Amino acid sequence: MKKKSEGKPVTKERILKTIGLSYRAGLMTSGFEAIELALHAGAVALLILAKDGSDKQREKLKRIAKEENTLTSDFATAEELGGAIGKPSRIAIAILDEGMAKKLYGQIELVNEQEASADKAE
């Protein structure tokens, strides 16, 4: 059973559209160096890491996020994250707005749980 949010089911595609909206609204940043700087500045509300990103870069960003007490979540592929914002593959994106971060974090965790349950059922 899928959780409803504003009358529509929460899906990976819907989350990617919300990420795209965040980009167009200026509520996020992408690119390894830009995210690293934003994390150190304490400006990141949610760090979203592509599940297939470089382990070395993912671990470095996760470490900084942990030091800064920033929420992190693994979601989608680098190609999907990049596509959501009209850019090439992105191993990570950083949501800068607290409200948007809370909304996306909840939705991402729900979809990740659904995917994990589906994988176990197979």
C-alpha cells in the first residue's frame, strides 16, 4: 500500500520531479565541489546521494554531512538525479531549504522501504 501525499502516490518519478522543481526554484545545489562547500558552510538541509555514485566521493560527502549533522539519503542513480535537473549524471545533490528537505526525506525513505520490501519478496 502506497502512502498518499496530496492525493497522489509517492513514487520515484514524483520525487525526481520534486527535485527538478527544487532546482528550478533555487532550493538546491549540485556538483561535488559546490556541495562540499555548502556542507562546510552548514547550508545543506538534506544530502541526496546516488546509489551508484563513486564510493570515494560518496564516503567523503557522507563524512562531512555527519560532522555537520546533515540528513543524508541514498536515492536513485546518478543518471536519474542529473536528469531530474537537466544536467549530466550527478552523484549527489544538496537540498538547501529545510521545508523541502523534510518533505523529500520522508518521501525518499518511503520509496526506499517499498523497494527493499519488493526486493525481499522476489
